[in-house]
Amino acid sequence: MSLVARLIQWHRRGGLIVIPIVLMLSVTGILINHSQTLGFAKQPVYASWIGWLYGVEPKLIIQGFNANGHWVSQRDQQLLLNQQPLQDCKTPALGAVYWQETIAVLCDNRISLFLEDGQLVEQLPTLPIQATSIGLLENDNGPQLALAAPLMVLDDLSWSWQAIETDSSAQWASPEVLPVELAAELNRDLPLPGINTERLLLDLHSGRLFGDIGVYVVDAASLVFIFLCLSGFYTWLKRTLKSRSKQKRK
């Protein structure tokens, strides 16, 4: 068997072997190119088997703030009222209390007021301090919204914050263990921490998703691609030259 015939034979075999990898690289490559448009960098990944490949587990939601029977918790950077998403929160929520028929939530150093159905009512004026906690302070006219530290209360008339002396009667929001049924629902489908769709596509494209073995497989496939290019060009060139030689003899 001639060299050209052997190359054609191995060219076909190599092409069949790498078909799955070619398809994978092609599809992931197209998706990566449009990752920004499709928002993959902000799209979380939920599949537990992918977490197993990365060796990471979802961060379980265990605690929350009890606001008159309504539970405020946080999943990654999203606030939740019971099971309902509220708004984004880049930092850990520092507290939630029930105040004037609303649920006041302290997060990202701002206080947002929500109705019991999760509707955003208002965001209070800029906080005068870097608040570390939110609570209620009882007075003759009813509970006042309070911040710490230092201790400050919200004037209901002027809607401005006023500093007062430390008052031991203030009731501060503190995290509590979520009810078992609510925790089970919230933890049913959790995003994998630090992993988004764009990273998943990049790691799948490079083979890193499957560890060293995946990288070696992609490397081996790349070598086969090189062989296919060179063997294809060589056989084409030999056939072209042979065809031209026959035409000249005629």
C-alpha cells in the first residue's frame, strides 16, 4: 500500500475518532463568542453533577431574619422573602424587622421597605453611618426604626436619622435558624458558588472541566486535527501533481 493510500485510510479513521470533540469545540466556541450578549457571565449554574466535577457544593441557606412570621434570607447575591426573590444585595444582609406594616431590610448599607407580598415600597434616605445592625426602639408613639452603631433612630415626621444615647430596650434583628420546610424548599435548587455559565463553557472547551484527563484528551484531539490538516493537504497535493503529470503526457 502506498503512502498516500495509508494517509487516506488514517485520515478517515482520525476524522471519525474526533467527531464528538469537534462538535463540542464548535458548539462551545460559538457560545463563548456570544457569551457577553447572552449574559452567560451572570448566569449561575445549578446542576449538582457539575458541582461534583468542580469539587464544590452549594452554600446551604440555614439562617434568616424573622420579621413578624416572614423570613428574609439571602441566596448568593439575592434577597429572598420566604421563597420570593426581592432584590440584589452584594453584601451579606445585616437584618430585617417588621415596621409599620412593612418589612425593613438592611443590606448594602441601605434600608429597603417591602410589603408582605414582596413589593418594594420605598428605600429610606441615605444612612448617616456604616450600619452594622437594624432594630426597633419602643417609645410612646410606637416602635422607631433604629440603627447601630452608634445608636440612631428614624424620625417618622422628618424622615431623618437622629443620634441618641444608648438604650438597652432596643430589639436588634438577629439571624435565626429557618423553619425546616422553608429551608428544604430554598435549598432544593441552589447555584454553585463561583461558577457561571461562561466559566463552564470555557472549562468544557479546554477540557479542564474533567481535570487533567480532559485537558490531555483535548490536547490529543488537537494533535489529530494537525495530522488531518497535514495529511489532507499532502494527499491533495500528491493527487493534484499526479493528475497534472498525466495531462502533460497526453
